[in-house]
Amino acid sequence: MLNLITNQQMRMADAYTCENLKIPSVDLMEKAAIAFVKAFISYCNPEREVYIIVGKGNNGGDGLAIARLLHQTGFKNIKVYILEKFNSESNDFVINYERLKQTEVPILHCTALNDLPPTFDVAIDAILGSGFNRELDLFFTSIFKHINTNSNFIVSVDVPSGCNVDSFNYNSYNGIRAQLTISFQRPKFFFTLPESQMVTEDFEVVDIGLSQEYIQSITSEYLWVDKEAAKSLLPRRKKFTHKGTYGHVLVCAGSPHMRGASLLCAKAVLKTGAGLITLLTNSDFFPFVNVLAPELMTKNINQFKDINLEKFSSIAIGPGLGTDEKAKELVHYFLRQNTPLVLDADALNVLQLEDFPKNPHESLIITPHVNEFDRLFGQHESWYERLQTAKKSAEKLKIIIVLKNQYTYICTPNGKVFINSTGNPAMAQGGMGDALTGCIAALLARGLNPQEAAILGCFIHGYTGDKLAQHYEVVSPSLLIDNLPKSLLDISKVE
């Protein structure tokens, strides 16, 4: 897992790298510029007109180095605008300014808004950087408004100018509104919140050579889950194992009007590798289950109290279950058991906050979307506020809260928040949450602890969707479920 750190901590990592790895700061800036350019050229044709607007600090120095490197790469239509609103220049800015003057790239100086061109094809924002944390004056707000309004494509260097990524109040944001931010070394935690859309529509992270060991030594509440982390959690299949090795999952789901949800969840369990799956549902649905998913066993939902739960490794409950009195009775019954449990959808809709066990054995996972979460835990004005409630509630109740989002947050009883890096808008269809519930329940059955199962289940679910979105504009839950085994194999491969 990768620690997500604050701007101040990132500056400390920068200083540590320069001092302990004996790298001059201007050389580290060159590495950052090289990494930026490598990412940028995949978004932008060299024939386009590129305007690089820079300040006079280190973010501006990055911009000057980027201009020189883009010119060397084959971008010929480049102009650099230096904003003369600064009392001093950083040393690395001066060095890169002298380097850029040795090229044919035009350098223009801007003292007023009229000095900028009326329109921008591609605008690279290297004006203020991450260190700026004060109120914007009229000069900057007018410059930023002009760039925002008159640019076809805005790319920010590390952070959009005017954005303080360690603050989460953007009710009156006047900074750059980028289409893309190419960020250095680590994702900015703020970029995982939906509120960040007013600051940057998308972001990409590039490695600029800071000390990974130092960054990982910093205490952080937020951790980024990438493919390497997922691979470390996925148990490898070994010789002489059998269906019993990979656990038995009980899926309690489906009602006469929502039978498909039960199948989606159960098939996700199957495709994520559980050894045995029993679907607890209405008996009149059994013939359809036998045809549509012959690998599944079935039990009559009206006889749930007769089931010997000791034979099951995990239970998934909720998809399509309904919210009648029978559903309430069933959910409350399973909440009182000791088997690792995943609650989703209607299993959450029939509960109140006071219904959760006071001293659970930390094997309860709930997977709410925003409306389900707010119904249980109260209305929230922002996603940051909502996440803080989820974090505190996971600690208080000793449960795992999987708060579903573009970047899903896995909140754990130990106060950590694991942020899933996978998933995309092509997956925005009903039933996708049912599939996620199945993924997590299967991984519980395969022997992962609740925290590991939630982290890996979210990653695999989103990773499969990301792979499919390269070929499909819409990724249905059924298509995703069928491709889960490919993702498991891909993640498990030794590189």
C-alpha cells in the first residue's frame, strides 16, 4: 500500500531525497519534467499549439524545463508566458530559464491580463504549484478565469494553480480548472473526492524519483491500493488443494421481483474462486438457478434457521432481498452469528444504526453507496465530511465500511482508510454492487481476513472493469463477472 501524504510531507520527502541521495534539486526538477513530458505526450499531438504559463517558483521552473523537453521531443508550436507578479525567483527557476533561452522556444513576459493570448489550444499550468496556500488576489483570479474560459485543454503541473489540496472547502474556488493534472510521486488525497472535479477532471501520477522508503516511513491515515498491493494479498493456488480449500459461501439474496441480483452476487462468488456456493433464495427460483448457474447449490430461504452455519466460511446477504418483515428477520438473525458477513443493498436498507452489534468480532463488512450510507449515518454536506464519519464509525463499531465511490474508501477498525485505485464510469449500471459483494465474500471464504478481502475485492472488481472499458463503452455486471477469473490470473502473475 502506498502512503498518501500532505504537501508539507511531500516537500520533506523532496528535501530528504536531495540530501540523502545526493541529488541536486535542479536535477530532481529535471526528473519531474521528464516524467511529466512522458505522460503528457500520450494526451497531446505534437502539432498542437502549446502555451506554457509559468510563475517564478519551483512550479514555474518545472514549466520551463517541460517547455525545453517538449521542444526537444518534437513539439514546435510552443510559447512560454512568464507571469511577472512575483517578487523573487527560485534558484531552480533561474537555472531552467537560462537553459530555455538556449532554445528557439519564444519566452514572453506577462504583467497584465492583456499580455496573454485571447485563446489557448493547449494550456500547461505551471504557475503556483502545491506550496501556495493563501487567498488569491485579483491578478491571479482574472488570469485563471481567462485560461479556464478560453482553453481547449488545460493540463496542470502537479496541482492546479490556486488549489490547496490539503484543504477541502471549495465553495468559492477561483483557481485553475484543469482537464488533466499530472501529479508527482503520489496521488493527492483530495483528487479522490468527488469535490475535486471542480479542480481537475482527471489526474495521472508519475514517479519523479523521490525516496519511496522515506515516504513509506511517514505515518498516514490514507493508503493507495495499487496492483502491486493487490498482488501481495491474493493467495496463490497450490497443488493438492480442492474445493474445500477455497471455502463455502452462503449467498442470501433475491426476492420475487429482484431475482437477478441474487444470481449476479452468487456468480461473482463463483468467478472469484470460492470452492462452494449455496444460494439461499425462494424455492420457486431453483429451476432457473439450475439452468443459469448449474454450479450453485440452493437452499430455501424460508428455512434459513435450519441451516448449519458452521459449514460456511462466509455469508453475503442483501442483493435484491427486499425490505419486508421476513427480510428484516433474516438480516437480524445473521447479524447475531459469528460467520464473516458482507451486508449490501437491502440488508442495509432494513437496518438502523442501533441494530449493529455493539461488540462484533471485526468480521462484519458493509458496502453502502452514498444514499445507503447517509440513511444510516446521517446526511452530509460533502464527501470529505462523509468519509470522516465512515472512518470514525468503522473504529467505533469495529466493522469494515466499504464506502462506494469512483475511488472506493475501505474504512477499517484501526483508523486506516484504504483507497481503491480501480474502477471507471463504464461500470455505472445496476447490479455492479451485487457483483462487488460476491467478490468480497469469495475472498473471505478463500481465507483472507475482512480487511484484506474488502481491499482486494474492490481492487479486482474495478480492475476487471478497467480492462473491459478499454474495449467497451458500457461494462455490464454480467460481462464483468465473466471476466473476473482473467483478472485474478493477471494480478497473480509473477513479473
